[in-house]
Amino acid sequence: MSDKYIKKATRHVNQNEDLIFERSSPGKKGYRLPPLDVPEVDYKQALGQAARADLGNMPEVSEMEIIRHFTRLSTWNYAIDLGMYPLGSCTMKYNARVNEVVARLQGLAEAHPWQPEKVSQGALRIMKILADCLLDITGMDAITLQPAAGAHGEMTGIMLIHALLKSKGNPRKKILIPDSAHGTNPATAAICGYAVENLKSNAQGMVDINALASQMNEDVAGLMLTNPNTLGIFEQEIHKIAAILHDKGGLLYMDGANMNALVGKTRPGDFGVDVMHLNLHKTFSTPHGGGGPGSGPVACKKALEPFLPKPVVMSKPDGTVGLDYDRPQSVGRVRMFFGNFGMHVRALAYIMANGPDGLRQTTEDAVLNANYIRKKLDGTYELPYKSASMHEVVFSDHLQSEKGVKTGDVAKRLIDYGFHPYTVSFPLVVHGALMIEPTESESLDELDLFIDAMQSIAREVNEDPELVKTAPHSTRVSRLDETAAARKPVLRWKP
Ligand SMILES: *Cc1c(COP(=O)(O)O)cnc(C)c1O
């Protein structure tokens, strides 16, 4: 092959893809409209003050140019459809195509939220059945599907706790949060007006029961707990934790983002949890991140039900499904209409495609896969907590740091091997954490490839640490200055 030919072949997927503004040339259009056949409206007059005088600098390109530009950019992305995405705490599982087929059915995709109940029975029944399934899975009494993400669910859940305690005359002041918690938990408590008090973990990586007992008092509204926690460890004394809180009138909030380790095996409602959120975009296979909006339903016990956001989907005596707006104690709406309905459809498709036995199998496979990786990489990477892992495993970069290589360097090198990095430097209780969650989606072949890559990187750390410290080497852009990117982001193109 001549060089010339290679150049042409590579240019189409080019690391130097111009900005769309740089491709602009005056007068080009990506559309063609028919001649105007209605009276022209003076938009400045029609919009008044809302009309912008300066429309800025818009790129002028043809339809073909804009299609190619964005299609080429899309090939720069890593995706779950390309390979393993071992991002711990995120449950990056396969988004089944059958979910998409169902969500695109015309009657669902084009349903309008203002259609009368009478002609929305199908959509309402989907929400009702999903709600019932999730209650069955969690062992809780009532649920709202409104919240649009996990963090949004947390906020809704803490608002319920606040509303219940306030109705009893004292909303209290503090929320306890373990040091292993996801960053959204303290942020949620703070946003809801609570002071955050840190709760220490014990040597096994679980909540220190004695510390909890001494910190729990009548100022504490509740505890926000992830179970299994962010170390992937099941809180074995969860029933005692719940009892300590309940004895002093507090409530137990469970961050249910890690339900992929529990579905079909055990139920938070049975081990003392009062209120929790689920991440449909984690456990229930709806797209995560750039792939679509999230969904964070909040399930609670009977005592909290009156405060749920309205409307609540309910079965009516005549056998139809309707929306209950008559809820005087409700915390109000947390999201327009009924939440991200398209995600409810996908999550229900996933639940029904698997069935109860399939869901249980999913949980078992997710836990098995994480433990397979743990066993194979133990010793190559340090395992700081020896307690049994559930769906994810956390190593540290202790052995690699002797060569000056950090968890972030190993993660960057993993990109050269064709994998998305694992979660870096989290949870904070482990110095230099490598947090890995394979999910049930991965085959033994893919797990072995990943393990091979991690072992190979560990060898490279010993033989040629510079190679790892300067990774990635195979990407379109080399290592970025992450501090500058976070502190001085350039979010806007200027001519
Ligand atoms: C992902 C996650 C959240 C937040 O969920 P979002 O949908 O990203 O807001 C909260 N807690 C834990 C443990 C998580 O893993």
C-alpha cells in the first residue's frame, strides 16, 4: 500500500478533526426550505425583549459535513457496546436491545403526558407494574418513579425523612454518613439543610457499630448507608444498625445504587431500611451517562408514604389505573410529569425479560464475576480489605506506588489495552483505590482479557514504570492535564 493511500484511509477518522466552527464557510446551509407560503412575521416585534440582537457566530456547513463531523467524533468514544467498562460503583451493564424495541413502540414513544387517563391506560399500567415489581424486589411499601437520577432520588428520600420528622414536631439537625459513602450522599444531606456527621468504618470496612451507638442521639434524623458499601462489602450488622437508629427515632436511608448485588437474594425492606433509591440506569439496564436520562425511583415504608411526591400512580376500584393528586402531606413534585417514562419502559422490559429467576441469576453472576477478578488479581495488586466482596472489588496501588506509579497511571495504561478505566481513587477510605465492577454482562473470555491486561500492566510497572506513567499511548490525545481541565475548563469556542 502506498503512503498516499494510508493517509487517505486515516484522514477520515482523524485526531485533528477540526471544530465545526473551523469547517464553516459563509453561506453554506445544512437545509433547504420551500418558499414561504404564509405572511412573514417580524420576529423581533413578536418576541419583544426576548429577541436576541446578536445571534453570535453560527457555523455554516452542509448537511453532509455536519453528519460526518459528529459521526467521526462519535467514534472517539468508548462504549459498553465496544468492550468491558469496569467502572466500580457504576454498574455499567449491557443495555439490552429488546429494551429499545419496546421503548420505541409508537403508542409508548409518542404518548403525550397530557393525554387523559382514559387513553393512557397502557402507559399508566407500565408504571404501576414497574412500581409493583420494584416494591417486590426491595421489600418496601410505597414508591415514586419521579426522580431523574440517583442523586435526585437521594434528595427526594431525605425530603421524605425531613417531612415525616417535621410532622412529628422536630425535623432534627444531623445526618450521619460513613466515611466510605458516595460523594452524592453528604451533598444530598447538605442540600436538604442537614449538618453532615462523619461515621468511621471498622477494620473490616463496615460501619463501626460502637461509633454509631455513641454518635446516635435525638439530633440525628437518619443515616445514609450504601449496602453493599462502596468497598463491595455487605454490612453484616445492618439489622443492628437499623435498630440503633430506630431506638432513638431516626431513620435508615439506603443508597440502593449497589442493588445489583442484592436483587432476588435479599430485600432492604426486610433488613430495616426505611427509605431508599434505585438507579434504573445501573441495576435495571437502562442507558447510563451519555446514553440517555437516568431514573432514580424512591421506595419507602408506610410511615413515609403520605409525603411521597405527587401524583402517585394507583389502581382504581373500577380496575383502571389513575393518578392520585389528592395528597395534602406530599413534599410536592420533584420532576415534571411522571419522571423519565422511557426509562420505566426499558427497566420493566429488563425485569420481565429476566423474570424472578433470571434476576436472581444476574445477581449471582455479577458477584461471581467480581470474585473471579478479585481472586485472580489478589497479590498482583494489594487487597486492603479481606472481607468477602459482593459485586465489586477494591484494590490499592500500594505495590505499584513503590515504583512511583499510581492508580491513575494504571487506569490510563488500561486504555492502551482497549478497556475503559476502572474507578480511580474511590472510595476515599482506600489510599490509591482501584475499584472494579465487571457486572454479570461479561463473559469469561472478556474477564480473562481484562485480568491479562491488569497483570501485564503490573509487569510493566516493574520493568518500565515510565511507560505506564506516560500512558495512554494509543489514543488520539495523550494524557491531559486533568487539574487544568477541572479548574480552568474552556467551555466555549471564541473566534
Ligand atoms: C451512582 C451512584 C450514585 C448517584 O447516582 P446518579 O444517578 O449518578 O446521580 C449515588 N450513590 C452511589 C453509591 C452510586 O454508585
